[in-house]
Amino acid sequence: MEHTTREGRLAAALVEVADTLTDTFDTGDYLRRLSDHCVELVSAWAAGVMLIDAGVPVSLAASSSREDVALDLLAAQRSGGPCLESYGSGRAVPPVSIGVAHAAARWPEFTERALRHGIVATFAVPVRRRDTLLGALNVFVPTVPDKASGDGCSEVLVAQALADAAALGLQNQRAYTQCRSLAGQLQEALSSRVRIEQAKGMLAERWQVGTDEAFSALRGHARRHRIPLDRVARSVIEGAVDDTELRPSPHTCRGLGE
């Protein structure tokens, strides 16, 4: 029953971690929740995520459980640690005793700080989507898990499943944000074009001139006052600009199209 319950919790966590297509997405909250799931599912002491770009840590987030400690241990890895090692190789760093790693001078700054915090063991898995590496998930556990001679122990496999789902979720969110930004830019460009055409038509009808002359007047006013053409068009539509400001005197009409 316990095994089934754990499987159910893992399935629910994977669904939640992969669900990122929302306008209210917050990276910090998302990574904290990912770390919380990891702590719960592998009975960890704490967990944290390091997002890395071009080999440089760019974002840190930790579980609600012992958050300050986890953040401190992530920060201690900027010169080396399980996160950077996992990110660099693209593979899991199997569970390792902090005492053993410290004695072997492996990650000196990180292990020294981990010992001060009473950390017994740790492991890390890459946050990756196919060939794209985004960072690493670091887990701090009270004991070295059984069968820790490789990266196939159940705790590592669970953490890797969560990290894989997170990589998918993060990439989907980035693509979603980019698409929404592009759609917004295209919509604004279309709306601007519509406003300019509307203002041009209003002036042409009001002045009883061609639309080309009306457009030249709009453009000339925008250039003289160094303001965007769309802003001039909006002022015309809203009646916020006087015709005498827009329409040049007859002797300058010839230069409108210049």
C-alpha cells in the first residue's frame, strides 16, 4: 500500500511540475514546489535547484524545509559541487557521503559548509530536456541510500523523473511566453496600423483631400514634434489635436511628402 501511495504521489507531482502554461507562472515558486515534491518523495532533509546558463549559475531555489540551509549549500557550489558536476556531465551524481567527499578534497568549499550544517549525504540530477541542459536538482539526505554505488537507486530515479518533468515544464513555459510576447507585438502593430488608417481617413474626409495628403500631414506632424506616428493618429481619433497644428500652410504643401 505504501508503494502504491508513493507512486500516486509521484504521478501527481509529475503532472503538476509539467503544467506550466499559465500567465501567472513564477519561476521561484515553481522551483520551490519542485524541491518540496522531491523532499517528500525521497524522504530528503532538504533539496534545491540551480538553474545554469553557459556554465554560470543564474537562479537558486530551495525547498520550504530548511530553505536557508539549502540556499546556502547551493550558493557554496559556485566554484564546484554536485550541481555543477551533474550539469557538466549531463548525468546524475550518485549519492555520496559528505564526510568521504570532504576527506577526498572533493568540492572543498561545499563539503566544508555542508558539514557545518550537519549534512550527511547528497546527490544531484541534471535538469535537462533531450540535449538541452538547464541546471541541476540537488538533494540532501540524512543517510547514504542503499545501493548507492551507482545512479540507479530509487531515490535518484525519482529525483531524475521530477527533474525531467521540470525541464519539459520550463521549456514549455519559455516557448509559451515567447509566443505570447510575439502575438502581443503583432497585435499592437496591427492596432497601430488600423489607428493610422482611421486617422488618415478622418482627415481626408474633413479636409476634402486625398488620403495621401492626409497621411503626409500626419507624418509631417510626427516628424516635426519627434513623436510616434501612432501617437499622432490616436490624438486625431480622440480629437486631442487641432487641425491647425496638423495641416501646414498652403505654401508648404509641396514639401509634405519629403
